[in-house]
Amino acid sequence: MDLGSEGRTSETIRLADYRPTPYAITEVRLDFRLDLDGTRVVAETLFRRRDGIAAGTPLVLDGDELDLAEIRLDGAPLPPDAWTATPQRLEVRTPPADDFHLTVTTWLDPERNTKLMGLYRTSGNWCTQCEAEGFRRITYFLDRPDVLAVYTTRIEAPRAAAPYLLSNGNRIDAGDVPGTDRHFAVWHDPFPKPAYLFAMVAGTFERIADRFVTASGREVALEIYVEPGRGARTAHAMDSLKRSMRWDETEYGREYDLDVFMIVAVDDFNMGAMENKGLNVFNEKYVLADSETATDADYAHVEGVIAHEYFHNWTGNRITCRDWFQLCLKEGLTVFRDQDFSGDQRSRPVKRIADVRLLKSHQFPEDAGPLAHPVRPSTYREINNFYTATVYEKGAEVVRMLKTLIGADGFRAGMDLYFARHDGSAATIEDFLACFADATGRDLERFKLWYTQSGTPDVMVSTHWDASAGRLRLTFDQTALPTPGQPVKAPMVVPIRFGLVGPSGDDLAWERVSGAEVAGDVIVLDGAHHEVVFEGVTARPVPSLLRGFSAPVRLTLGSDTADLLHLMSHDRDPFNRWQAGQALAMRALISGTQAARTGQTVEIDPALASAFAAVAADESLDTAFRALAITLPNDADVAREIGTDVDPDAIATAIEQLRARVATAGRATFRRIHAEMASSGPYRADAEAAGRRALRNAVLDHLVRAGDGDLAAQRYRQADNMTDRLAALTAAVTVGLPSAEDLLADFYQRFAGDPLVIDKWLMVQATAPRAETLDRVRALTAHPAFAATNPNRVRALITTFATGNQTQFNRADGAGFAFVADQVLMLDRINPQVAARLLSAFRSWRALEPRRRAYAEAELKRIVAAPDLSRDVADIAGRSLE
Ligand code: ARG
Ligand code: ZN
């Protein structure tokens, strides 16, 4: 039973209720005694009453499922009537008037901690996860981000079970415990930090060491800890770390500040990674990479997550959040920074397209459904449910827009001011925006709506071209649908980066513009309606709007097919070239879906079908871009675009038809490219080689659908790297080729001892768009490679089925929903965070056609009615039905 949330399931926390704590904590001394049968923690905390607080005000500390052994005040036992404690809370009735020490001893059972919050065990090692509210599962504390303290941590453990003892900061002492088989280490972190950044790790690892010299000449030891035997797979992570450290110096003037930076990779982890001060703990998925076991996409993810956690040292740790409503202050900003870094490392447009695809596939549906919330929410019941695409990805888009509006120099000046003003403290979105307003003199009041108003704005554009007057009129109308708690929306500040593409494909000049602020190549909309008139345009322009996806809006453009084809082959903004192709395909898919529902087929314009082969063959473009440009929208993209009364089977039919046309029209070109892109020489991981693989695998997908099925098996058997092997396997399984079963069996045998690779095997099977998939997924939950206690396995098999398999999760008989709901209820007993995340796969249920919608609703109601739900699952289920 989830004692942790008992009695708190309906408690709503509100931003408007924020008050500082009556007491501050200046120092913490932690003493961990790790044993195989349990852990004892002694926490000695120094409290100071804040100015203006009456002496004797009660001290109330947070706990979660704690087992209290002893409590002392300034070294002496406390009389029984001076305090009360439950597993969730400790209150000292009348604390002393002056600074006082509280010494609390708790007993923990990390072995049985399947929630993976607080102190837990993974692969025989001890590890902590404290963000957001895990520290209160270790000891009673003021567990909130605005309480910053200096930590000293002593760890003692049996030497054989834990040769490495790690915590935040610098190691100041270590040695044997005389007369025992135990040893200890003491760590001191001089930087005041909130409890969520605390970490402790102990266990058996392979350690990979390197060094970094900062811009000012300080030497920093770099250490990566992985499961023994996996060290050879850390080279890419270490290299990514060094490049991140350098990048933060050159781009933001930020240096690393401790003598050592450590990364520990663990197998059981709720999220991607965690930026604990000086001791990042990672899901091993984002550390380990080599050519045999990781795809090019995995390499990019490792680089991005390493950078993200490293960048948190300044945006998150040196400056943290005042409260959890401000989560985007560190997350949105840090995602923006890691995206920018990755753009610098590889092709910027390709990175941008990947980021926008992620935003549209994860954040747009969230913003359009019952779980919609502002980038900075104003209420929550369970903060772990707000580590969302909205806070992270839309949060990053908001920072990007800010930079677009004030320019690169203004942005850097604002960031410099932010670091200067707020270093060492806990800040808010208001503090952050004030730095940019003060540095540039720009009023950002209306811009702030991006943080407080949820929902994706719709921008409708109509174009009128008057050839004789040389005048182009663009009419913009901005609207937004209601979202939970926000029935009426105000117009946002929307930066539209643009160009007027002329007949030759170059951008046309103009003489005058009126109707909105236009700065350089950016039109700034800030009202519901604008008529922007360009004068002195000498040839017929095709407007290319929202270049680089300059704002997270849904832009609807009346352009005809010819204009989109023109942009697809000429726009000098690569993002909009890609976007034009996607828009064309989307139109065909939407009419195809309508036709499929009435048993008809639509004619597909031959010009469209062959346009994709033409981009594939365009050697002036980079290979990774060409690969993206010929990848058609998937069924989730189409479902999102249709938005209501969605029938996933009809969408799948339309996609099949369009794919077949594109593949047939392009077959000769695709075959030629497939041969040309074959790798010559040994495997290389760099961007150039990865681009060739991406293009070759994108054409392989088309060819397999056009009847060249043998190619998949052949490519699988010849593959000398995971990118090619997985692409071939996926193509074979998705299309249902006769070779698919053999290839799956071979893949399992090759990688049976390697859980991260077996996750790919689970994912490929979970995404197969076939009627037998549900039975197969159900059977796989009993496979020895699967473990319901391991979040990576659950995500690979079950979450992938629920979020990555439109036709089978949304089966017309409701069996997909019922299976996932059963899994949610089962997982809620083990790990509420993982269960709640899986449950959010239902978030678009209202967009389905009536029959499926009814089945989904019934499952959500079944969950809400189940006894002893965690606060995590109760919150998601409740909001989903609101
Ligand atoms: N701050 C981490 C990051 O880098 C995420 C940790 C969230 N963990 C959690 N249990 N909610 O994004
Ligand atoms: Zn983060």
C-alpha cells in the first residue's frame, strides 16, 4: 500500500500560497551506515529562525514513509511532549530561540524501496534520487528548493560490498574502520544547495577517469562509474562531457566549480538523469554507447543528456528554483541550452527538425488534452507529474523565443545579469525575465503569458498579392482553444521568422512594411489580429513563415500545392523546406483518411509522389536532412492534425497508400541511393557517416514497402553496427516480412546479456502495427528479460506499446486500453511515478471516435475507482476525466 500518499490524495498546492519557511537550515551533517540488511542515517541539522519570525514558532519537517529511531536537540534527548512524529511529518513544538541543532536518526530499507525515490538499491549498489521530494524519504527535513544548506556527508559500508563511496562536493577524508571489514569516506560540498540536489552512491563499479582544465586553468578530475565490464562503452560520454564543459565556457562564460565531476550510470532509474551537485546520477541508457549496441540516435541522446545535466550546474544548481512551480526556470532553460549545444556539434537544421518533431509529438497533444498546464503551473497535487513535455520542451521554446525577440547580444547580456544577480540563490520566472528586461530595456509583461497561459495558439494566415501595386498583404489571426482552468485566452507575443521567396527561389526584398513590429526577418505579433502589408515587392512572393519554427504555434496557411512544392524545393530555410514537404504529405493523408472511412481511395498527385524522390536525390542537401525530408508523417502526427473523431485504422490505411505511391514513384532513385550510401571502409560514428546511414535506412524503409523485402534481411545480416541492424529489423517487423521472426530470434540471441539492447528488441515488437501485437506484448511481460520493477524494461515494452502503437493501443475492441490499465494498476504498487507516466498515454482519449472513446473512458473510470491509488496515478486519472 502506498502509505506515502495516504490522506494526501486531494491536497492541492498553490503557487499563490508560497511563504518562506520560518526556519532556515545553514548546515547539514549526514552519517550513512550502510549494511546489507538496512541503513541507519544520522542527520544533524543546524536551524536558524528567520528574521521576523516569533521565537518558539513550531518547526515542522517533511518525511515520507520514515522510521524514526531517535531525536535529540542540541545533543540532549527531547522530552516526549516536546515533539510529535509520524512517518510523514516531524514537529518540534517550541524550538529554542537561538540557533539549534536537531539530530535525527532514521532506519531505511533500501532493498525494498521499489519507488526508486530516496535511497534504494540497484544491481547490488546503493544510490539516491532526491528530486523532487525524495530527500524526505531519507530523513525529516525542510525538503523544498528554497532551503539551501552546506552538506558534509560521511558514508560507511562493508568494503567488499561497496569499494566506492561517493557524495557531493570534494572528498575530505577516507579510511578503514579499525577492527572491522568496513571503510568510510567523508565528502564536503561548499556550495549551499537544496536537498533535491543531494546524492549518495556506494557500491562496486568500474571507474573511468580523465581530466579537464578550465578556461582559468583549474584542473578538474572527471570520473564515470559504470557496472564492471562496461567501461569500454563510456568514451562517447566522456568526450561529450568535455565538449559540454568547454561550450559553457565559450558560450556563457561559465566554468566548473569543484575539483571533481562524477557521473554514475545505474540500471534502475525513474527518469533520464539527475544533476546532483558534482555527482550526476544517470540512467545507463544515457551513458553507454558503442557501435555494436547503440544507434546513431542513441549517440545523440547520450551527448544531449550529458550536456543537459552538466549545464544544470549553473542553470539549476548555482541558481536554483524558489519552489516547484518554477521548475521550468531550470528545465526549460537547460533544455534550450542543451539543444543549442547539440546544434553546434552537428547539423543545426537537422537538430532543429528533431526537436520540433519531439515538441509536436509530445507537447502539442499534452497541451490539447485534459493534462494541459502552463509552462509554469499555478497548482499541483503531485509534482512528479509535472516533469512534462510542457515544462521541458515548451519551456525551452519560450527561452528560444525570448532570444529571437531580444537578439543574441541582448540574450547574452540578460543571462550574464541573471548569473550575477542570482548566483547562490533560489529564483523565480519573474526574477529571470526581469534580467532580460533590465539588460535590454524591453517590456516583457505580455511575453510572460507564455509561462502562465496553457494551450497551443492557432495562427491563421491569409495572403493577398497585388501584382500591379507590388503589394503583399498578410493577415494574421491568433486564437487559442480553452484548456483546463483557462476558458478565455489572451493573445500572445508570437515571433514569426519569415522570408518572401521569389520565383527563382531567392528571398525577395521589400521597401516598406506596416501593421506589426518587424525587426530584421522577424514579424512580432502581439494582438489577436494583424494586417501586415509589404510594399515594393517586385515579383510574386511565396511567403515562408515561421522559419526555424520560431514559435510553438499551429500555423495554418492557405498556400496551394504549387506554392508548397516551390518551398519544398527552394526555401533557403531548411526547416521550412522540410515543413513544406510534411504539409503536402499531411494534406494527402487527411483526405486519404476521410476516404478510407467510407471505403474509398483518393488519387495522389503524381507531382507530390515524385517530389520526395527528388529531395532524396538532391546532393546539394546534407544526407541527414534528406533522410528527414523523405520520412512521411506517422499515424500519431495525422491523428493530432485531425484532432477529433479520430479513427486510427483509417489513418493507417491512408498512410499505407501514400507510402506505396511514394515508394513506387521513387523506386529507381531510392535503389540508386541505397547503393551509393553503402559504407565504404570501417564504421565511423561522426555526423557525416551517421547522415549516410540515416539516408540509406530511410530509403530502405521505402524500398521494403515497395516490394524489396529481401533487402531488409540482407541488410540485417550484413550490418556491422546497431543503427543499420535495428533499422533493418524494424522494417522487417513493421511490414511483417516472412524473415521477421528469424531476425527477431537472431537479435535476441546475439544480445541476450545486454538489457539496454534487449530493450530495443522489446520496443520493435511493441510497435508492430499488427493485430497479434497485443498478445505478444502480454506474453513478453512474462519473458525472463522483462522486469516490472525496472523502469527501462517497462518503458521499452509497455509504455512503447501505449504511446508508439496507434492502431493497437487504440484497438476498436478496447483490449489495448484494458491491458494498459491493468498494467498501470499493477505498476502502481511497485513504482507510482512509472505507473502515472504510463497512464498519461490516455491523454488524447477524447479525440477518438465514439466507440474507442467509450472504451478509454471506462478504463479511466475503473482506475479512478480502484482502492489505494498512489497520489501520482490518482492525479493523472482524475485530471484525465475532468
Ligand atoms: N532534474 C532532472 C533532469 O535533468 C529530472 C529529475 C526528475 N526526477 C523526478 N523523479 N521527477 O531533467
Ligand atoms: Zn533537467
